[in-house]
Amino acid sequence: MVSQKVKITNPTGLHLRPAGLFTKTMSQFDSEIFVCKDGNEINAKSVLHVLASGINCGDVVEIRCDGADEKEALERAVHFIESEMNEETV
């Protein structure tokens, strides 16, 4: 298992469009992927779970990946949150 903390910088957090793109991206991996917030593990492949978690701008979340492609999944998740999840692209 690998994990990394990352800060949400998108002004609107993980609202519908970025949450949908994030879960679609994470679904491409075989590993189990979770976003951990306030002691809760959220399935990163479920748009409903991600939306229900209420992840907002400024929140620090931990991405946890466990499986055959865990390192690649973690790298992709962190990159998406840090670089791709902004209002200009999503």
C-alpha cells in the first residue's frame, strides 16, 4: 500500500465535474483507491461517494492505493488533484 497527502486547491473543491473526471480516471486502475478525509475512507472510483464526502477547497486529503498498479495510481491521483483539477480544465 502507498499513500500521500494532498491539498485541494480547486476553489469549488470536488464538485460534480471534477469528481466525475477524477473517478473516471481512477477507474482505469486495478488497485483499490481511497480518498481519506476526517477518518473516513472514500472509494475513489465511485462518483457518488466522492460527491457525498464534501471535499472542499483547502481540505487536505490522503490518497491510499493498494494493488498491482498502486504506485502509478497514486501518482496519477496526486497529479490530477494538483495539476488538472482547476476551473479552466474541468
